[in-house]
Amino acid sequence: MSYIKRILNIELPKQQSAFLWGPRKTGKSTYLKFRFPHSKIFDFLKTDFFLEISKNPAVLREQILALDKNTLEHPIILDEVQKVPQILDEVHWLIENKGLRFILCGSSARKLRRGHVNLLGGRAWRYEMFPLVTAELSSINLLHALNHGMVPAHYLQDDEECKKTLKAYIGDYLKEEVFAEGLTRNVPAFSRFFDAFAYSHGELTNYSNIARDCGVDSKTVKEYYQILVDTLLAVRIEPFKKRQSRSIITKAPKYYLFDVGVAGYLKKHHLKEEKGEEFGRAFEHFLLMEILAYRSYSDKDFEINFWRTKTGLEVDFILAGGEIAIEAKGANRIDKRDFYPLEAFAEEYLPKRSFIVCNERDKRLHGEIEIIPWSCFLQELWSGNIL
């Protein structure tokens, strides 16, 4: 399998370390091997090594100190670091006393945070790896991307292989990320929650309704959602509430899984054409993941919200505190009614730019609203012309 050059760029000055987080199979380990070819890698997925270091973390320090001087000039990579939280004390000592650099790679910081372990007191920068984005690919088939998702291995497979891989991937995540890591003890309830989440994906979240479906209370459901966010399996999008108004929904968030293909598999949907309600929802999710990745990779700290009124008007994404308003429409022709939500938002909040990102072939302008093909929008996003 050929290596796809990623946009993420980790540049570490001398004596600077970093964490690299990201869901499994997004390409973290492969990226680090290509980006830091001279670095020594310690992989805690190797059972014998994991068991040895778990019993005696000091062994890792001794092995690192035995490396030659040239190797120690490069960052030392610790892969799946969340599996052995106690080694972070050793890492801290090596940073402080030997001036070494580390890249600590893993799929979840939740276990580290909840265990109150040493997170290096700000001595390590934080990076995140996302699934593939359009700017990393020479061309993209939209239906293929929505059905397979953008996890590298899934995206590059054919349809039948991808179905089997997605099934295994979801099973492994439930087993390894949540259950095996001891993040929840009620396995049946969390499994029911995961199924219920699939059908409320990208919608206003009603914790009470999902709690009834799972047979647990609302507080537990909120904790389950937090597990997904902490393990980078999902992202929470809060409603836009710059000014309080009785007509605006300001409390119920939305949750989206980290990959459009994983979400589609959980929802048991396979898209056959670029139209329909499910296509529109997957298209919205796809755009969100591009925006989230752009925000992280470009190191721009802007807010991402949605806006919805109690009468049902909704704008999918409000960026940077109301500066940019984006409505995602899977349709290949935008008509008059599609403008209403953006017009209502613009009348109250005066965004700098308003977009309908859609499947039309050409750009056009409707008053102050820019109608733009999705591929053009993403090119402008990654070029830095949107934000």
C-alpha cells in the first residue's frame, strides 16, 4: 500500500516533546515512521514489551539511556502510550534531566486523565491525527468517500473488503477502547447506547430518550457520550448562542462520529446515489470532518457551532463566533426555500460570509449568499480563503 502524504506537520524544536492523539487506523504510526525515520520507536502493542514495562517502568528509562548519542538527537516515539500510564513519570524525568524529546502517540488520553497520571505539565505540545481529507488526495469520488469513510485503510479498499473491515473495526473499538480499557463496566448498556447513538447521529441530542432505550439514567448516557468524545470516537457540536433568544435552541448539542464511513455502517446505510435524505446527512458529516481537520492542522482555534430555531430553521455550521455561516445541501440544484435559514441567521447576526455548499456544478451568488460546489469550497478552505 502506497504512503499518502499527510497534511499534519509536527515540527519540534530542541527539548520540545509532543502528544499525538487520534482514533486507531487513522495513520499515526505510519506518519511517524515516515516523518521521523531516524527515531527509535517503542510500541506498547507488542505484548511482551508491554508486560515487561508494566511490571517495571524503569526498564524503559534504562533502555533509552543505552541508545547511542545520534539516536538520542531525534525524538523518541512511544506508541500506544495510554496502555502504560506510569511510564510518563519516567518520560518526565528524561525530559528534565537528560533534555530528551519524546512523541507520545495514542488513541485516547481519557485513561491518562482519569487516572490523574503525569501529563508532563505542559512540556508536550498536542497534535491530533484525523482520517484522510480531500487536500491529501489527488482526486476523490464522493459516494466512495461517504460509504467507505476516510480512514486510510477503509478508503483504499473495495466495497466487499471495506464492509468486513468496518464490521471488525467497530467490534475492536467497542472491545479494546471502551471495555478492555475499563472505561465502563456495564457492557450490555453501553452496547445498546452505541446502537441508539447511531440513529440519533448528527441530530439534536435528547439524553432522556436515549436513556430509556439503553435502560440507564440520563446521567449515565451523558457519561457514555463523554467516553466517545474523550476517546476521539465522536465530537460534540454545541448550539450557537451569541445572544439569548427564546426562539433559539441553546441547550441540546449534536454528536458526530469521527468518520463518515463508520457512522454509515452503524446506521446500516449504503448510499447508491447522490441524492436523498441519508446522502444529505452523510454529506453534512463529511464537510464537518473536513472543517474539524482544517482547524486542527492549520492551528486555528475557531469555534464550530450550529444554529437552530424552535420553528425548525437551521444552519448546519456557524464558524468563528458567527463570522461564517455554512449550510450543507446534498442537492444538485438549490431552490428558493433553501435560502431561508441563512437569510434568517444573517438578518440577526450579520456574518461576514454565508455559504450553501452543495452539488451544483458552478459557483453563483444569491444576494449575499454564496452557492458553491463542495469541491470548490474545500479547495478554498484548505487554501485558507474561508477563514
